[in-house]
Amino acid sequence: MPRLDVTIPTADGEAAATLHLPEGDGPWPGVLMFPDAGGVRDTFSQMGDRMASMGYATLVPDVYYRNAGWEPFDFATAFSDPDERTRLFQLMGTLDNERVVADAGSYLDFLLARPEVTGEGAGTTGYCMGGRISMLVAGSLPGKVAAAASFHGGRLAPEDDPSSPHLLAGNVKAKVYVAGAANDDSFPQEQFDRLDAALTGAGVAHTIETYPAGHGFAVPDNPTYDKDAEERHWAALGDLYGSALGR
């Protein structure tokens, strides 16, 4: 798949990103892919290519661009090595809701203005931390998001958390697909039910499912990666975007 290195102006500087394009002549619907807590790395470049092969111009941003020169994580040791775990959580801590939404607005404006991209709204998808971001952005920037997906996302609907994405359900205009992981403490059944109730009450077209796989199932360099669950996730994205964005 053709891949372009691009730079996106933001309120806090410039974010590096890759734009993954389908083969052939466009324009195509746009997709914004948010990485997991490990940030952009080779795995997400490959995932961006896979999304592009399905007919979508796919933008994969460096969400940690404020931390110039940060080193990619090896997910085999990111959580087991104390120093790497500390570094990972320090980077995650730099992204509050305000920054996430401001950055996403810049990413979406850039993507939707590209000549390779058609449509007034894009699709979003995200993994782990990125799954929460995808849902947060759908509720915060509803005019720019036509379809939103979250895979093994955490903290989507915690109780008594004023920053929770489920509290923005009334703003969402996107079609939504959420896939949780089995036995995932970051998205337990109570959050599943709370998110489902919020989206239902707001009249949002949505599907929420639990895959019989561990947290991290869709990302190939994750120790809990599950090939069957990954393929199911690609099929779900194809159905979601095909119905909401076209091809």
C-alpha cells in the first residue's frame, strides 16, 4: 500500500503521522486510527496498511508527539519491566481529555482536507487507550466522525468519572462498534452495561460485543494477540465503515 509520511500542525506543535492509501485512484473515505498505549510503531504501520487495503485512506498519528524522541516500546516487556512500565504510564499521563480532543480535531481536519479523501466525516478506530480516545472523539467532535470503533478499550464508562466517554453519548452522531475483551478489568460488565444504556438512551446506532480473547487481542505485537479475534475485528470494521462511510 502507498504510505506517506506527513506532518500535522496542532495547537501544541507538529505531529508526525503516516497516511496509508489504497492502491488505485481515489478519493476514498478517511479513517483515523488511534494506537494503543504503546504508541505508533511497526505494528501500527502494518495495521494502517491493512485498513488501506480495505479501501480507506488511513491516518495513523504519533499521539505522543509532544515527547520528542520517545523510544518505541517492545510489548513483550512493556509491562513486565518496571522501568518500561513507568515510562509507558508517564507517556499515557500526558494525554488528558482536553489534549486528546484538540489533537483529534487537528488530525481530522488534516485528513478530511486531503485530496485523497472524500466525505465530510471520517471513521475512527482505536485500541486499548486508543479505543477510549476513539469514543471520546466521537462524542466531542460529532460533526467530523461518522463511524467510531473501539477494540479492547478501557475506561469507556466508569462510574463517577466526569471524564468518561459514555457521558458524551448524547452528542454522538456516529455509528458505533465496541468490542471488549473477556475478563478485562479495564472494561468490566458493569461498564459494558453502562455504555450500552447511555448509547441506547441517546438513540445512537451501536453494537457492543465481548470477544472470547484477552485484552490486546487485535494488535499483533501484543503478548495476548489472538489471530481469530484480530480477523473478526477487521471484518467488523469493514461492516461498520461500509455501512457508515461507503467505499
